[in-house]
Amino acid sequence: MRLDGIIAFVTVVDCGSINEAARQLRLSKSTVSERLSELEHALGARLLSRNSRQFALTEDGVALLDRARRIVDETAGVREDLARRRGAVSGPLRIAVPRAFGDLHLGPILYDFMGRHPDVTVTADFDDRISDLGPAFDALVRIAPTALPKLAIEPLTISHRTLVAAPSYLDRHGRPDTVDQLEHHKAIHYMDRGPDDWSFKAEIERVVARVTPRLRVTSCYAMRDAAIAGLGIAWLPTFHSYQAIKAGTLAMLDIGVDADVTPITIAYQRGPAPPARLRALIDHLKHAFGHPPYWDDGLIIPGRASNP
């Protein structure tokens, strides 16, 4: 048996298809299929029952799978132990990141990290739809209040979300000072399955404002640009709006409630220690983002305890 055949077998099972396994392993589909066939020939057993659309584990495949996983895990563990001994930061990293946050912030920091560690290769999927850590990734950057109980979670920094509007809009419609006054304004909403309302923390309770939508979109970039164009009020993370706020094309609104605070975290598989390259990336991101994050420098965020 060859190790690359065992790795191909486990990856195909975890990914659910040869095509996806080939993408993850950065191999051609024919190479993955060939390695599976070589493994089956070496074992004298059929491991997968395949057709043009799907596959299923045979009884022999089920019997082999747990042992094959252990072999792959042990091999990876040996490599990581040796890398840690040498103090080496090298090898592949596969991470998933929310799209806009990746474009604006994580991408540039990631490129700096790779410049410092030339033996690290990275596959970064900037996609808002990825909400959990599957077999295709080593780590997942999340902007979400809830934890993932089966995974190790480390905080990177925080995200503040505030109401913003263009000075031109406020000149025409007035500046709201309370939650109730929002009802007389127009909103730029992120389009999802929830209602068109905003929920704010006010002292010990949460208050809800339902604001008539002028625009619904599925892009925070579009929300920011629509707010700058004076179409209405948007509720945006400061990592999206900070440049416009500092440039004066957007103004933050203080309606007597605290800014929404959401942790920005990184999730990875539980174990004795993350790989050296992942540990190095996490430390690099924490230092680069800062706490509070660099994009909040100079902003007077409504309700934040650190404000004078």
C-alpha cells in the first residue's frame, strides 16, 4: 500500500466526490482515480462502488476507513512534530473567510504573512456561505456571536456595527436621536430571510426598530455605497464603513444605544496543538488586527465604554 493511495481514499470519502477530492489535493481527477485503483489492487479489495454520478463505500471500504483515517492523522502528526522541533513554519494552509472581510482586511495581512514565511502555501476561500469547518479547510475565520462546540475557537479581534448615513441624507431628512425616530427614515437593509428590522442593546434590554427599506441588497459593499449616495441609513460593521467615516462621506449616528459588538474568531479542529503554520498565522492576525482593531482607530463609537 502506498500512502498517497490511502490519502486519496480518505479525501474522496470526506469530500463526497472524486472531483472535490482532486480539487482539495490539487491533483487531476484521473490521478486521484488512479491512486484509488492502485490501493484497491494492493489490497485485493473493492473499496468504493462507483458510477458516473456517485459512489458508495463497500463493506471492505467501511472496514478500512477508520484505520485509513488513523494512518493519515498519524502521518500528519509526525510531520507537524518534526516541523515544531525544527521551528519550521511551512506547508499548506486552507482557510475560509467571509468575502468582504477577506477582501478588505484579511487578504492584505495574509499576503504579508506569506512574505514572512515563504515555505507556506495558502488556499483561501473568500465566501460568505461557509459557516462551519469541513474537511476542505484547516481553519475558518468567523464574524458571529455563536460558538462551534466541536471546534477550538480563538478570538482575533472584535467588530462594531453602527448606523451610518451620508451628510446629504441627514441634511434632507434630519438626524435621528432616538430609536423611535428611526421609524421616520429610510433604511438600506441586508437582504436575508429575516424581517426588515434592527435590534439594539439599550442598557439591560434590547429594543427593535422597524425601518422602511429603501433598498435591499446582499452585499455590504453595495450597502455602504448606497449610504454614501444618500439613499438611506445603513447598519454596517465599521470594518466596512471606517474609511468613508474618516473621509466625511458617511457619519455615524448616536441614537442612545450601544454599538453592536461581534467577536471575530478563528476556528480549527480540536487537538493537542494546531500545526505550527496555523499557530503562526493566528498570532500574525491577532497582532495585525489589534484589539480594538486598527480600523476603529480615531472613531467615536456610540456607547463604547472606552470613549471619553
